[in-house]
Amino acid sequence: SHSLAVRNDGTVWSWGSNSYGQLGDGTSTQRLSPVQVPGLSGVVAVGAGAYHSLAVLGDGTVWTWGHNAYGQLGDGTSTQRLSPVQVPGLTGVTAVSAGEYHSLALRNDGTLWAWGSNSSGQLGDGTTTSRLTPVQVSALTDVVAFDAGSGFTLALRNDGTVWSWGYNASGQLGRGTSTNGAQPTPVQLANPPGSMAIAAGLSHALAVLGDGTLRAWGDNASDTIGDGLSSRRLTRGLVPQF
């Protein structure tokens, strides 16, 4: 229920709901128009979660603010923050993504790091233990893109393979099954390979292949898959309009 924007001068602006300080302006006051997040400059990327926010600076550091009951700010506490705080020990970051209650960061060495809620294994470290500070996603290297959904995570490696982990009740992991149990370790999705981009929704996912076709899988109750059907899809299916 909030939005973030980075201007070309490196400042961050936010608006919308602010009940947990997710706008980062030092208050919990809802804003109907953009306000600047004070104390941040040189920002190159941002990520908005359910009630928390992330920012990457040009020096590769990560700053976070907002809701923190699950450690999704990564500062070693579960204390709500109304203003940005730095994630300690995390450097060389090029991109971030915020899920509902977990966070992800990609380092310039191709490793992926995660923190926050881990009840469904969405941190990908082989456990269901929530983390107050970043942990490396297990056995996953050469990552070029990633995205956090609600309780699940996707990653794209530079060889075009897509990997998934976390919650899978709607088949959003694309593994051909659905289960309420945690899936705490990254697993490669089956063919077709050659993905160029990925995105994670609330409980569905998308991938663009090198041939320009669009694939989708997971929950389809609101026609989110775009295949003209209403049933969920457990594997990557072609979106016919693209």
C-alpha cells in the first residue's frame, strides 16, 4: 500500500500508507503525495515490500526502513524503523527486492542474500528459521535477476535457468506440484530454459524467454496467468497473446 521512486539525482521519494514507517520520512503519517526520504543520497535502486522498504546506494550498501517484526530490515533487530538504517556487513550490492515479509539482495559476485521471515523457506538457506541479518541463498551462483513474491522467491541465472523456493500452495514455484509445506532450497524449473527476465506476483510468477514468448504459472483465480482459463498452473505455460 505504498510506493517508492528514485530520481535521477539519487534521492528517494515515497507516498501512500505509512502505518509502520514504510515511507521513511521519520513519521507514521500517511502521505497522499510524494515526500522525500531524508538522509539518503546516491540511491540507485529501491524495493517496496508489504510494509517495509529497501534502497541500494551507489557504494553498494543497503538501507531499510518500516515494519520489522520478522527481521525483514536486516539490521539484527525486530524493531520498527521510521527512518533508514543500514544493513550491516552487506556490501557490493547491485539490486534488491522486497517480498511480503522477507528481503533479498544481489551482490556483484552473483551471489544472492536473504533475510526476514522464513516460515516457508523463502530465504532459500535450507531452513525455515527466520533471519535478522542476511544469509546466503544456498548453492546458487551467477544470479543475474531475482524477485520476491509473498512467501516465495525466484532467481534467474546467467545460463537462462530459473530457480524457485518457498511457499507453493498455488504451484507458484513451477515445479509441477503444489504443497503447503516449506520448500527451503532452490530447485531449477523444468524446460523450457532460455529465460531472459522473471517476475513474482502475490502467488503467481512470470518469465520471458529468449524467443520473446511469455510464460506464467501459479495462482489463476483472478486470471493472473492470462491463458483464458481459471485453473492454477503448476508448470510454465505459454501466455497465448504474447
